[in-house]
Amino acid sequence: KKSKTKATQSKKQNQERPLIYQPLQSIMSEQLKPLGGVLDGVLERLSIIEAKLGISPGAALSAVAPAIVEDEEIHPRLVAYDEHIQRTLVPFTESCTALGSEMESVGTNIGEVWDAVRGIVELGTKCKKPADVPKGLQPHLKPCQDAMAKIRSARIDRKFDWHLKAIMEMLACVSWVVMSPPPSPANFVKDTIGASDFWANKVRKEYKGNDKEGPAHVKFCDTMKAMVLDLSAYLKEYHLSGLAWNPHGKDLSDAKVGEASKPAAAAPKVAPAAAAASAGSGAGIFAELKKKQTGDGSSAATGLKKVSRDQQTWRKEFKNPGGDVPKPTSAPVAAPKPAVAKFGAKKPLGPPKCEYQDRGCKWNVENQTKDTCEGGVC
């Protein structure tokens, strides 16, 4: 009896409940009916358009998927680093090659160091910052350390001792990847120039007067310094407070050693059509004139007469109709400036003196020349 009374009470309560206590599913289904009709109409229209274009839904999805993979862009930090390599590292390695085969191998090893640092920069774009940066990057620093060990153990001619010492001092800047401010990585890299320039200046001094071998050695010193300065500018813009990381990336422990991509190739040169299109500018005109210059120095402008002032019809004197052609007026002759004595010119000497002064017990000898002192005797 008690169970029957409870059931009848629950039925009465359900009947007496207001609308807000009805099941939500029935309410939502009634409200979504108009929206479902709109979506059905949109799908019908899309199917009609696909039928007219001859595209199946599966083919459209398969065509979009690879396009998304191909349009994946390189991170701006990597793009800027690749530009730094093309702008400064390539000229430096070329200057090493110009010094001989021994320095060429050293330049190749320095290129490997810079490529290894690029891999670490790429890790920063994909991974989160670890709790201990030096410890987390230790496995990924091995390619860089191996290349530096090859440079340190190189056996080259004694005349390149100062070159090698300057390089080893310069390579200290590579440790910016594991440091944290202060100082900032840009200032730390810039400070390494002093130590490398100490040995580079010895190279400059030794080959200063050597016109045959001197330019190649001086270029080696200049390109090395320019590379460090450009690296400092890059760090100031993209890694101001240390190696930049990706807060939404994966863990550094999940990254494999050596998975970094290769540096981007150098930008292609301007095509001839693009160069011809820019020939309308002033620089393009002068370039065309220079191409037409022959071996004897004559060009398209050779033999042209100079246009005098009375032939320049663009002037305001020619805008008066019926007026006489003005004659050029000669420019006023400037008055000659008084001659100014050149720096270091000799001043006229005063009267010669040769006297003994009691006060101080000394001789006062002034303005004595070979004319006033016959035989060198005052």
C-alpha cells in the first residue's frame, strides 16, 4: 500500500510541475528545428555547386590537406638567422678559402658551428623552455662542440697562429645559447670582439705593407669582426633576454638530436625581366648607359653638346609669348679672398738673442740661425 501511495503522489507532482521542469531534450529539439532546416538548405546548395564544378567532396578534402602542409612557413627567427648566415658567414668562409687549403678547412668547421647553433634556435621555436637550460641543451650541443674541437686541434702553418688564436677567441660568442642575462646575449657577443681583435690587429699590422698577400689577410679580419657584430644585432632583435622558446611547444626532452632542418638556400638573384622593368628609374638609366660604354670610354652620351642657359626653354623667361630670347647674364666675379696662412707655416723670427742672465744663472739663446751665428758660434 505504501508503494502504491508513493507512485500516485509522484504522478500528481509531475502533472503539477510548471513548463521549466519539463525535460530539456524536448525543448532543445523544438528550438533547433528551424536551424536544422537552414543547414539542410545550405548543404543542398553546396552539393549543387559541387555537381556543376565536377568536384566530389572526398577529392576536395584530399586536395586541401597537402596544400596545408606545403604552406607551412619557417619561423621568423630562423629566417633572420639564415639571412645572417648568407650576409656574414659566407663572406667569412670565402676569405678563409682565399688564404689556402689549411684555412679553408677551418672556415668549413666554423660553418658547421653556425649550422649547429641554427639547430638550437630551431629547437627554441618548437619546444618549451626547460627548467635547466644548459642541462637540457647538452645533447644538442654535441655537433657544435665537435666542430670546435676540430678547430682547436688543427695543425696548420705557423704563419696562421694569430689567425687561429683570433678565431678561438671569437668562438666564445657561441655560448650565448646557454646564458641568461645579465649581461644580455647581444652585449656578451659584442664584448668578444675585443679579445679577437687583439690577435686580428697583429695580423693587420704584419700584412699592412704587403700589397700581394695583405688584402686577403685584412679581409679575413674584417669579415670576422663583421660577422660577430651582425650576430649581436640579430640577438638584440630576436633573443634579447636569452634563447627564445615556444611556451606552447613540446617538451625539450621529446626532441631528437639532429632533427633540425637545413638552412634555407640563398635568395635567387633578380631575373633579367625584373631588372629590365626597373630600368625606367634613374639607376636603371645609368646602368643602361654604362652597358653601352665601349673600350675607348665612349658611350651613348659621347659627343653631345652642353645646353647653355639661353637654350633652356623650361625657364620662366621663355614663358612670355612674343618676348625676346633673354641673353644669359654672366655670373658676378667673386672678389678674391685674402690669403690665409696655411697650418704649420713658419712665422718670422724675432731679433736674435744670446745673453747670460744672472738671475737663475742661465743663458737665454733665441732666434739664432746660420746667418746670425758664423761658424756655429753665438
